[in-house]
Amino acid sequence: MTRVRHNDYGVLRPPAIGAWEPSLSVSVVIPAYDCQEALERTASALAAQTYPAELVEIVVADDGSTPPVELPGARVVRVTDGWGRGAARQTGQLAATGEVIHWLDSDMILAPDHLEAHMRWHHLLDHVVVIGDIRFVTEPGEEGTRPEYTRKTLESTRMLKDAGTSAYLLHTGASTSVRAELLRAAGGVDVSLNMAEDTELGYRLAQAGAVFVPDPQARAWHVGPSTVMLREKEVHRHNWSYLGDLVPDLRWLRGHPRRHWRVPYVRVVVGATTYEETRASVDAALAGTLPDAAVTVVGPWGKLTGERRSSLDDPLLDLRLLHNLYAHEPRVTFAESEPVSAAPTPFLLRLPAGWVLGADTLARLVRLADEDLLGLVCIALAEDGGEVVAARLERTAAFARAARLDGAADDQADHPADNRADNRADERADERADERADDLVDALFGVLWVEGGEHGFGTAEEAPPLGGDPAKWRALAARRLAEIKELRAAADRLAAEVERLSGPQDEEPSAPGPLSSLIRHLRSAG
């Protein structure tokens, strides 16, 4: 399967329209509400498509129209779980049988080769999301124009090839298509959303490893202006009230320094060891300058039962104390095993037991990853028996895409683990799978190794107390200490250079000059 680095889909070579043999089936899903006339016009355009009719089904999700919509040749399903665009889209896609789901608004006019233009990309790669070229018109037959935001975004990003992690922002329900399996992997459509459900879905598709492809040959015309065109400020006021909770990538919506958010920006995974050691790791992660971080503590929590026991001599005492400590902390969850993915959270930090984060460590690591859109930042912490102890900041989208290309998880499920030899074989298979995943992530997004001390990592014993010390001041203190360390190193270099240039002298040393005084001052700083 072709590897697409970041969102640069230029490596894909779609066949010319009319010069290839389709095989994938597609379900065109149309949410509908009191739009019988517009729906019939859209259906006429669908009937004239060049894509083979035997591979196309039309599913209309009627969101409570009065009277109910009717469309010969289409399957009409009524929305019964909630109401609104999100509920309608989810109802339609659940009823669909096609290998590809093609979202379509009910007031669209399609070029005859619209579906074919979309579908040729899906035959090349199973994780593309194709975005149609939609022009807005007042009346059918006009050429129309793209929305200004869409036009500027496409022009400034080489048609999304340089859009990086923000390509999903152009995902719209008016005319986009996605493999049904990828849609299911992303979790489907949020039925609670009546607006911006397409943006939120686009974000989760990105975390599932999607590549977003805008195709100018997938031409379509939207009759009448969109709601955003008519009431842009009101739409933003409405949508931003909840998109900040659901899409952590929209950083400007998360300006509050102390709020709890539904979807964290970074999920930190810590293995439960001793009460004191684990508490130091968890508390430091929660006290950093990145406010929307959350922690998963991994341990055998199922062993904590309610039978009579000795409160102080309980063999599971440390585990029980940790559960007591964080049972009501909304940013801490408990898991029996390490999560494979943090989706829809965009970053996952795997932190070895006994290590703690500095006040600004998470924020610095995320900035480092985003500078070059890295898929993995490995942080070397120590060496133990010849092996490097490391923390890992993993980009969710990168590992999701790598998993699609690798398929190692399915292979591992076939290995039995009935005896010690089988267990060792499984461990080696897991290690090889991890290595393959890292190699793929390197090819798709890039991997970087850094030294932990330079980014504020330390042991639990070295961790400073958190009480009464706001995170921003601790981060500032850490930066000042790093500057002092650099100044001292510079002073040592200068001193060595002065000593080299001075050479052996027989005369009595003269009074220290300005350079020598400066060096002594720098070396004593801090």
C-alpha cells in the first residue's frame, strides 16, 4: 500500500476519469428534512452518474419530515435515535451497505462524473477522505464560487498537501466520501450534534489516520447560500461552545487555564508501582502548564474487591491507596492494560514508572513534535542493564495510519500463549511489531530522540514539591536553571580559552581584567 507522508497525497496517481474499471460499492447517504423538491433534483443528478449503477445505492435519512420524504429508487430510513444532522448522518450510514460512504447534502447538483471522481481515490488507498469541489450558486446552471475560507486554505496549502494536521478543517458533509471501515474505526457520527458534526467527524477521522484529498474534478453545485454564509458569527458562537470540548486541536478555544475538557490534548500513561512513586508521576503530569492533560494509571484494578481485609497489612495496599487517591479526579482513569491508542486525544505519552515531568515538559514536547509534525518523540531517561529507559510521546494519527499499513495486530492475535516458550515467542513478536510500527511512523511522520534531562524529566526522588507552587512559576524556574547551566558551560569554555591563550607566565599575575571577572561571575551564578 502506498505510504503518504503527513497529508502529501501527491504520491497517489488516480486514473483518468473514464479510463479505469471500478469495483468498490458506494452508498450515497443524504440527510433530509422537509426538502422533497430539492431532494428530487439531487436524485436526478445521481441517476446520471458515470459510476456503475449496480455499485451505487442511495440512502435517505429522513429526520422527521412532514410529510415524510419519498424518493423512488432510494432507500428511505427514518431517524429514531435523536434528531438533527448528526443523528441523520449516523442513521443513514448504519443502514448503508456500501464499502464507501459518500455524504451528500439534499440540495446539491452533481456533475455526471462526480461519484467517479471520488471513487477512483478509494481504489488507491483505504484511508483517504475525498472532499468534493463545491461551488455555491443562486440558481442551477451558474458556475458559482468556492467559499472564501475554502479558497484561501486550498491556495495556501497546495490543495491541502501542506496542511499538516489541520487538513480535516475542510471536511464537510455536503460532498465527502470515506471507506465505511475507516468511518467505523473513527467512531461514526456524533448523534448529539446538529451543527459542526462534519468538522468534529473530520477531526476523529484524522486521528484514525485519514489522508484528506480535495478533488477539483469532483464538481458539485450547492443551490443557495450555506448557513455559514448567511450567519457566520452566529454559527461560530453556537459551534465553538462545544467544539472546544471535542476537538483539542482547536487551541484558541481552550484559553481557560483551569478547566476540565472532555477530550484531553495529551493522555499520559503511568504504570502503578508504589503509592509514593506513582503519585509523584501522576501529580506532576496534572500540575503542568498544559492544562488539558489527563492520566491513565495502569494496574490490576480488578483485584480490588470489597471483602474484609486488614487495612494496613493488605497485600494490595499501594494499589488500593492509589485508587482511593484518584477515584474522584476527573482527569485520572484506571486501566488494566496500556491503551493501544489515545484516540480521539491527539497525543499519548508513555511514562515509565518512577519518572516525573517538569512543569513545562508536556508543553515543550508537544511543541517539539509539532515543529516538524513528528509522529514520535522518544525521550532517553536512563540506562538499565544496557537497555535505554525511555518515555514516548506518540502522535495518535501517525500510529493509527502505521497500523493500517502494517497489519501486525491481526497477526499477533493468532499466536497461542499456552506455555513459557509461546510467551517468549509472543514477546518477541510484540517487540518486532513495535519496531515495525516505529519504522512506519518514521517514514510517515518522522521520529526524534531527545535527552530527558534537557526537557525537565526527573526521578520521583528528585521531584520538587507541588504545593503552593503554580505551574507557570515552576516552569519559569526550570527555564532559568537551564539558562544558568548554559551560562556556566559558556564560562567554562571561556576560561579554558583564556588559559590557553595566556600560556605559562613567569611574572606575577596582574589584577584580574574585565574578561576574567566576567568569567568568575558567570561561574558563580545561580
